Amino acid sequence: MSYWEWGDPNNSKILLCVHGLLRTGRDFDALAQVLSPYYRVVCPDIVGRGSSDWLLDPTYYTVPQYVADIFTLLARLQPEVLDWFGTSMGGLIGLGLNYALQSAPHNPIPLRKMVLNDVGPELNPQGLARIGQYVGEPLVFDTFEQAVEQAKQRWAAFGEHNQAQWEHLARYVFQEKAGRWQQAYDLRIAVPFQQQFAAPNTLNDAVLEQTTQLLWQAYRSLPDQVLIVRGQQSDLLSEQSAEKMLAQHPQAQLYEVAQVGHAPTFMQADQQQRLQQFLLQG
């Protein structure tokens, strides 16, 4: 698993930023530069994406495998203080990590603050269905400019970005091979995703219900300092789910990002300032 880092490598105060389903750790470049004076900011490419290796068996593209990989990464980083920023899938990995830590007889990792970016224990089926429609779809472009234009359309829910920001968002999820541009991730990530979400049946529904209960348990046992981020137009984290999260964790805070769906990128100054306020207070 490859990872990117900013800041003083001797800083034992670590902010781990984990990306969404088909994204990479390079999504956090702008945010990491802002926060690197305060943290050693570490941003992995979860396996199957970006510069990381692909799995031989695609059925392991699941949160438990990702959590195991994060444990290996943390064993290398040895944080004295660990704060977590997880976008979408990255938030689920954070909940999975916390569940594993709470189940361990001796908690070796000092998880302090958690930011859940447009994700929670309960996800809107309509949003999951939308993602399922394109997660395994191959895209091939003759030029990088064409890939950027596709990015603007597919990721319109990210909100307003300038041209340089769109190019950055596209640059690390598309790669050039033999003169053409295609996705820089394993399309087989779709296999377990579609098995779980795209083909509802009695068994899948039971597994999903059990998973949701475990996620709620993990969420309720998070540290006191939790920031729930929701794009106001999100089709994945509903307003009702966010309110339920506040009720289930009274210390949690909610930050709604106007004119954004799934999910805020935190490339914008106002989003970065709100995050800094949460991370650097106390």
C-alpha cells in the first residue's frame, strides 16, 4: 500500500486522511499542505487504487481488508496522537478501525478525533445504487483533457472547482497507458460492491443489517470529538441519518456544506477553515 505524507516526519501527531471508493490519497494534497505545519499528514492509496498494488482476489476489496492494511500502516507510523479524516469509504474504514480497537483487550492506538465526510452507519440506498451504476464501468479517453471533462460531469456533486482543481482531481484517478487515458484503479472493486448493494436479496439484506448494527456500535464508541460533514445535496448521507448520528453521539458536531452533494473535497478555503477549527481546538 502506497501512501503520501506531508509535514515533519518526526511529528508523532498524525492526521490520517483516507479517500473514497474510487479515489486516491492525492485528493488531499491541498488540505495536507494547509495542515502540515500542525500534523504529519499521511494519505494512503487504499489497495487497488492509485499507486498501490491490486489484489489477486477481488472479493477482498472490502472494509475488513482495508482496516487490516491500516493497522499495518499505523504499526509503521507509531502515532502518539491519531486524528482521522475519512471521506465516504474512508469514513467507513475509520469506523471499522474503531470497532477493532474497541474489541481489542489492549487498545494500542490513541485515536483522538474523527471526521466522517459525508458518510455514516446508515447510507441512502439511492446513493449506493447510483455509485453501483458506474463503479466497474471502463472509461478510456484519447486525451487527458477529455478525462477532465468527464470528471466535471461525473463528479459535479463535488461542487464548484476551478480548472486547476478539476485537473488535479482527475490526474490521479486516470493514468496514461499506450497513449490513452483510463482509470488508475482495479475495475474489479465493483465485484464485492455490487454483490452487496446492487442485487438485494434475503441474504444480502441480513448481512447489510448486521453490518449497519456493527457500524452504529463503532460510531457510538468513537472519541468525544467527532465532526460529521454532510453535503447539503448529498444522496448518500441523508439529513435524517445525520440527525440520528447527532442524537446517538451527543458530543458530535455537524457541518453542512452548501451547494455540494457527495462529497465535499475540502479543496476550498471555507471548508478547510471549518476543518482546521475542529482539528486544532482543544
